[in-house]
Amino acid sequence: MRILFFSLASTLAIAACAATNVQPETAEPAAAPTSLNRTAAVPQQADDPYFTAAAAAVDARAPETFAPHAKNVILFVGDGMGIATVTAARIYAGQRRGLDGESYRLTMESLPYSAFSKTYSHDAQVADSASTATAMMSGVKTLSRTLGLRSGISYGNCASTEGQGTDSIFEIAEAAGLATGIISTARITHATPAATYAESADRNWEDDRMVGGSGCADIGRQLVEWPAGDGFEVVLGGGRASLLPASVTDPETGKPAGARKDGEDLTAIWTAKSPDHVYITDQAGFDSVDFDSDTKVLGLFQPSHMQYDLDRDEDEAGEPSLAELTRAAITRLSRDEDGFVLLVEGGRVDHAHHNVNAAHALSDTDALDQAVAAALEMTDSSDTLIIVTADHSHTLTIAGYPARGNPILGKVAYGPGGMARADDGKPYTTLSYANGATGCKPGAESCVREDLTDVDTTDKNFQQQTLIFSGSETHAGEDVPVYASGPGAELFRGTIEQNEIFHVMGRASGLLAAEKD
């Protein structure tokens, strides 16, 4: 990590102007500016063409009077949460609460500023989560399947990473003395959270089994040996197997905990850092931590990904909800008078979509939205920039002319007794996917669509029907939403490049130099 700094020109004393694309009744009042007394960084990727183009685009939207005064930044990422997912989750969330789903409003949709984000990577029209996370965390577009590196690398080639590193917004924040934290319902070494701290020519190098003899540090090791500042204050998610050897017994399963070839217990490296560093694995451990203290918490609640929100009650050891994790993290990070930067990822929205299982995807989107509500409740819009977005979309579609109020997970009906039927005479669901594992398998002599007449399509494990067979449903390439509130949120408008999100966070917090400074 190599970060250069220079002082901001003057005390920040001018209020930010309200954006013109927001209706008066929803716009926040302009916040009183606060001098952050921060120095702005010039990160090592500052000469990257993607970086400079995005910086210029954000700079062009910022008025001459723009003054950074976001003491805190919280980035929420719904992995795979495209527009169709947001719409379906809105209806789902309203209906599960006994309300009119169509007119229901998710918390994220109440944020006063919004934009569309273009999610392509350096080498792909439809990108993966590693390259898109790198765009948001480091301000550059890069190769799909790679983390924290610029586009001059070769996928899977450790030697090619030389001179292609980046400084993430989290590394910049740590160097400036801010507190930092990451939360994910996926493995904490998975693509999105890993982009905050790791550089890897292959996103799959989560432990040393995958790296082999390449000489590159695996992602799990990069987490616990992260050299930025005094390190993360809070790391909460799944994925303890990547940090443990097989010789350790997993506290929940009673089986070998992991499969690190080096035999090291990386959680022991974490707890050895100081008496304040603790490691927890379940609800009881979470409940025992005083987050309003100087404790630094590594919480890994599953060997792999955390449970889907709909399935958390099936976990005997128990694990916190995403909203509970968010509240705990904000409590801990708010103790730092210098401010904080926090990532909260609803990582399993993506996994449910890959499994063509809309119920779990929509429930986990609702869970992320409840975490957003918790953050809004615990922070002040005058000093905290909150961003809610997605890394990419999925092939979920909403179609068929269902009557208003029809169950979003149900079969299309025009009204009572008015079940819709396709040209094959069979009913079909409002939600379906363009591809996935429930399509017609290659080589089949005939492909007859399943008759859903007697199937409960609202069951949480029901898999929606698909058009094209593929072992796993794929990502989709359309733009995704960005919702924002707080200082600097007015810089989100129109259609933006995904890597501009990094630059808005940096500009709004005073951690990143403006192009014209």
C-alpha cells in the first residue's frame, strides 16, 4: 500500500448545494459544513485512465462551492440486486407485512438522491463481483475475476501484479486515522468484502490451497495481516474455513474446521494482535461482546457463507441478522472521533439468484433494507454519507399481467378465478429467469415445461422456471441503482460509471483529492 497526501486548501466552511434532480419534498436540507481537518490522498492508482476519467466526471458534477464534510461513509452493497430485484423485493416486503406491495417503499428507495451505475468491467460486458467491487473500492475498472488490481494484470498470474496495485478507500481511511469495518453475509474472503483489503490475480485464492506455489499471499492471510493503519475495528461475516487448518475442530459442525495447507490458524494471528482483539463464531459470542468499547472483533459465523435470512432460525448455534451486525458495527466505529468507513454487503442475494430461487433473494434484499434502516436511525444525515447500490444485476424478470395484489411469488392471475395460462395450457409464475438450472437440459429429446398447477410456488425453496438451461443462473449486464443520502449524496445523478462511486466517497469525506485542487 502506497498513499501520498497533501493538505486541503482551506477550512471547509461552505454548505453543499442541493442537487437539482431531487423533488423538494424529498430532498434533505443542506447540512452545515464541518471542518474535517483531513489531508487528501493521492493513491497509487491515480494515473490509471479509468481513475482519472471517473475523477473528472465527479469533479464536473461538483459545484464550485462543494465542500467535503462526510465524517462517516457507509456503503451498502446488495450483491446482484438489480432493478428487477429491487422492484420484486419492494412488493415482497410490503406483502409479507400485510400491506399493499406495489405502493410499498423500501427504506433504500426513500433516500433523496439516486443514479444508475454502469457495471461492465475492463474485459466483460457482464461483469463478476470481484471486478465490480474493485471499481467501487478503488476507483478503477479491471479484469473480471481479479481483486484490488488495475487492468494491466493477467488473470491468475501472480507475477503480473507487480506495479498494478491500488489503494482502496478503506486503506486510505486507515492511513488517515479513521476507523473501518466490513460486514458480509457471504464469506469475508469473498469478492466484495475482499476488495476492501486484498490484491489478488484470482478472486478464488481465498486460502493457500488455491494459490499453490505462486508466491502470492492468499486472501485470508491478507485479511489478518492487513497493514493499513491499525487495521479493521470490525470484521463480521462468514467464511472461517479459509482462515483455519483441518487440524482445528469447527466449533459448530464438530468436523475439521478448514483446509489450510500451511497448518496455520489465522484467527490466532488476529487475537494475538492485542488484548482487545477477539474472535467469535456464533450468536452467543456476538451477544457477549461490548461493541461500545475498544474491542476489535473478528466474527465468522459459518465455515462458508452465512445462512439466508429465511433460514437463520434453523441454525442451532444462531447467528445475528444483517441489521444486528450493522448496529453493532456502527456502535463500535462511532467511538472514533475521527470518523469511519463501513461496508455492509447483502452477499447472499446473489447466491439465491444463481440458484433461481427468488424467495431467498427477495428476503435477503429485505434484510439488507432493514440494515439500511438501522444505519439511518443510528447516524446523522449531516455528517454521514450513506450509499446503497449493487455490484451487478441478475436475469430475474417480472412479467405476465398479474392483478395488483397478486402474490409476487405466486402464479400469474388476472383476479379471483382468473389464473393465467401460457400457450401450452399451463400456469406460470410472475417471476422467472432468463437462464438457470431449471431450463431444458442439453441433449433432451423433448422439453416439456413442468405443470405448476399443484405446485406451491410461494414455498421458500421453490426454483423459478428458466428459458435457457445453465448449471447456474448468470449475472445480467443492465445498469443498477444507486441510492444515497448525506453529505456528497448530491453527486449521484444521471447515469454514472461504477468506479465513480469510489470518487464520490473520497471527495465527500475529504479523503481524496479533487481533480481541480
